[in-house]
Amino acid sequence: MSSHTGRVKPPALRPGDTVGIVAPASNIKRELLEKGCKGLERLGYTPFYFPSILDQDLYFAGSAERRARELEEMFARNEVRAILCARGGYGANYVLGEINVGKIARPKIFVGYSDITSLLTWFADSAQSVVFHGPMVTKDFALPDGVDLNSWNAALGGSTGWEINSSEDSGVMGLVDGNGEGVLYGGCLSLLVAALGTSYDIRTDGKILFLEDVNARPFQIDRMLMQLKLAGKLKGVKGIVFGEMLDCTQSKDQEYTLQQVVLRVVGELGIPVACGLRSGHVTRRNITLPFGVRAALQVNGSAVTLKILEAATTLG
């Protein structure tokens, strides 16, 4: 179950498999959970969740202890082949100190984005697990066009040598030419920056870094990128791909683009840079990215290819 990256890969997901649903962060609405479950059922999966998933404690999905035990139990259950987060929001950082790492080290598909970035990077770093930045139950699976099925099936189904490129409906485009190869890693920029200086600090050396966010002004994106740069987290990075950056816009009276702001910080790193890849906070068809596997990024003008060089799951 290991790869040449030295990481542990989970078994592939197949139609008919049981998918466990967890809420490690903000509280969720029953009607959206039910819509998301119907979306999973249409794809041939069997959704499963504990009744306590609907608990509320302020803006959290119940206590940190409840959320941690829910995660551990989903990893422990033999019938659960994949674990999907219901939503992000805020609160996964409370769960970090409550989880027994040994109980989540079992190879199992784990999918989420946004606030779930805290768990994705920690599982990838502490348990050396392959994890998945992709669609969530009450968000994307609850929508008719919320999930990019090509990348979902390729990432979770054990495909190797598949790619995301600018000639397809991925949204990605080039910013800085070049070629880079490394381990794909990243998530929501705000959460990556929030981890700096903590026991859950991110490990970016040798990585193809995927960065995305939502509702952040360009100067705030600038500030967070500069914080990564000043913290030494952009040294050793082999390439950077930005997400759709949903609603990360400036005021109408300011005549500059987010791309111009981004290039001031990362444009002289000597690595390929692309933007617009639709994963995480997106308008539609959320693309699944496997974190922890080797990938190659090629940028030539506006043309971009992000190739996943190894399977993220095993077929055994």
C-alpha cells in the first residue's frame, strides 16, 4: 500500500462501496446532508453517517471530542471505504489535538477542502497518507453539477498518468512558464498560513503547491503569500497552481488584477506558476486533487498541464 513517495495509499473506491460522512468543523443542515446523500447514491455509493453529525455547539458540529471520535470511528469501521467531509466552515483546528494519530493512520480515502485543509495537511504529514482535496457532501454532492467526475474517478479509482490541462474544462491557465516535478500538496491558503509556527506547520519542500481561497481581497492574498515567503515556505517549492480564487476580487475603482498581485510575490521564484484550477471553493464541477503523490507541472504561455504521475489509490 506504499508508493515510491513513501506514502501510504488507500484502497480504491468502487460503486457499491460505503462512504462515511463526517462533520469535523461547522454544523450542517439536515436538508443539505440528505441532498448530498442522494447525490452519492446516484453515483452508486452507500452513504453512512452517525446521528450525532447534526449536533450543534455554537457554530461547530458538536464538541471537539464528538467530532474527533466520529473521525476515528469512521477510520476504524471495515465497511467504510472512504470518508467524505460534509462541509468546512470553521473548527477543524479544535479537532487536531483530540485525535489519536494511530487511529487515523489506517489507509482510507479522506476527502475535503476549505477548513478541512488543516486535517488534509496533518494527515499527509503525520501519517504520511495520501489524501484528497475535493468535493464535500452538503456542498458539491448536493448540487446537480457540483462534482467533476473525471478527476473524481481518476483520483479515487487508481488511475495513473492522468492529467488536468488548459485544453479541457478545468479553468487553469498559465502565469509563469516552466517545468516542475514534485509531490502535490496544499489547500486553502488561509488555513495553510494559520498553521505556521504551530505543531501542525506545513511541509512544502519539494512540493507542487496548490493554493486556493474564497472571499479574500487581493491585498489579503498578497499578505498571506508574503507570510509564506518570509517563513521560508516557498523555498524548495517546485511549482505553484492557484485555484479559481472565488470572489477574491478588488474594488471596481482599482485597476489591477489578482494575477498581477500574485506575480509580485511568486513571479520571480524561477518555478512554473498557473492559476484558475477549479478545486475547492468553486462555481461548479469541483476537481479532485490527490495530495501526497508525485505530479508534474508544465506551463507554456497560457497552456498548462498538471500530470498525476502515480496512482493515488491501490487496486488490491
